Amino acid sequence: MALTTEYFDSDDLHPIDLVEHIAANHAWEFDRIHDDQIAMAVEGQWRTYAITLAWSAYDETLRLICTFEMEPPAHRMGALYETLNTINDRCWAGSFTWWEEQKMMVYRYGLVLAGEQVAGSEQVDTMISAAVASCEQYYPAIQLVTWADRTPADAVQVAIGGAYGRA
């Protein structure tokens, strides 16, 4: 189920106007950085994620970047990269990467709208919620690898293992 239940005609909206409307509808903190870029904060279970969406008219792509800060120990970087490769093999609609200089874990996704296609509110809302859901799902695995010295395989099993039954 999408986070936005309100319908409105998005045919005439700039993609970032649409994102701004969705952010306002959710009461997320946001800042319209530029006509073609917006930044917002979305609270998850594990942490608050910084999300930036930018529209590139040149290649007709709406780019989403969802980040969270972390400072993994240098001796665990090999295991972190292995974990990211394993996670990315399981992600269908985006990918994780580590930005060393900024000390940020990054989830990226690009929605190509070639041929003057228009993104709908439900599509963009789902894009944002999927980014947060992916970060929430794999955050524990990343933490287990970097701070609990777990193997990438064990840590990712924690992330993909679901709870069964009822408590």
C-alpha cells in the first residue's frame, strides 16, 4: 500500500513538485534545494534517513539517494564491501554503495522517464518507501558486519530472515 492515498493529476507537475507534495503530505521535513532538487528526512525504525531526489531533464531521470552516516572500522572495510555485494545481489530496484569521503552508506535508485513520461504520485511514493524499507532491512546486517565481527553471509541471513508465526 502506498503512503499517499490522495489522488491528484500529476500530468502537469514537475517531478520535484510532485515529491514536494508527497513530503508535505507525510509531514516530512524537507528543503527545496533547487528547482530540480529536494532533500528530506524520513524517520525509520533504526534511524532517520536523509533522502535527496533530483530531476535531470537531460537524461529524463529522477534520481533518489538515501543516506545514513556511519564510521566503520578500517579493518572491517573488506567485509563491508563483501556485504554490500551480497546485499546488492538481492536488491531488485536499487543498490547500496559506501562513500568513504563523506562517511555515508548510500542507497541509490534512478527512475528513467524517457520519452516525456510522467511519474505518478504512487510511483514516486513507492520509490521513497522502497528506499527506506531497503535501508531498514539491511541496516542490521551492515552493523553486524562492521561492529560485531559477523561474517557477511551470517549478517545478510539476519536481514533476509523473517519472523514466522505470531507472538
